[in-house]
Amino acid sequence: MNSHDYELLLASLKSRIVGAHQNATLAVNAEMIALYLHMGTEILLRQKRNGWGSKVVARLSADLQSIFPGIKGFSVSNLKYMKSFAEKCPDGQIGQQAADQLPWFHIVVLITKVRSTEHREWYARETRANGWSRAILEDKIKTEFRSRVGTAVSNFGDVAVRGGRRNRGVSTCTSITRTVRSTASNNSSN
């Protein structure tokens, strides 16, 4: 047995297994989010059409838990979250972000703790881009992270162009300082 060939086979299979597992997890999540949106929409429609009150949610919860004893997710509070999700995101989108790209309880945090649709979309996008856990998402919302982004003075990632070349490390602060000095020197000579 060729040891190098075996190591390549093992690495290739490992990569394929991990990829398949991630794809399956995403597919299950997308289907669950679609189900929850459907359930929330149905509850909303029936309550409006038939004049049902909130007690129907409790009864529905008990009946679903009885029918599906091994499946979690049919508590009264979760059915209310589904209803709220259907109200705030009737098309399954959080702004332009597909809700099924986030875990359910991230969505619950967004619909219960962020009032503005624009802010909800921003937090959804940032959560997905940065892989925030639910606890981190809640902390970012609590500390109003969105309103603080871009207000801190920083030279990270700034690039100045000199003579057609991009020079890393020349900060916006340095450019502003040069502009202020230049303006001050022009004003003092007048």
C-alpha cells in the first residue's frame, strides 16, 4: 500500500464527508425555516379569518406535541415566534437576506429584539458574514453595535494612492492631518 496515495484518499474522503454534512445541515435548516414560516402564516390566516384568539396557539401546541412526541419546536412560545416571523418576514426574507441562511433562534432574536427592518437586515447580513453565535448576536444588538460601526477612528484597511501605487499603512488620519496642516499653513500666510 502506497502511504502517500492512502493519505490523499483519506484527505479527499474527509473533505467530501465534511462538505456533504454541511450541505445536509443547511438543507435541513432551510426546510425547517420554510415549515416554521408556513405554520406561522397558517396560524395568522386562521386567526384573522375565523376570529380565533390566542388560546388556539396553546391548543395547537398541545396537540402537535401529542402527535409528534419526539419532535421539538412546537411549544406555545415557539408557535408565537413562528407567527411573529410570518408577520415580520412574510416572504421568508429578512430584508434582502434569505432567512433560511440563519439558524431558527438567530431569527427569533432578530424578530424579537430588533424593531427596524433595515437594522434587522443589517444584523442578519453581518451574522451570516461573520458567523456570529446567538450570544454574540444578542450582545451586538444590546450594545447597539450597528450604530457604532464606522464611527471609531481607525486606519485598518485604509489605502492611499501615491504616484499610481497603492501604499498600505498610510491612514486616513494621516491624510486628514496633512490636509489640516496644509490648510492652516495656507491660512496663516494670507
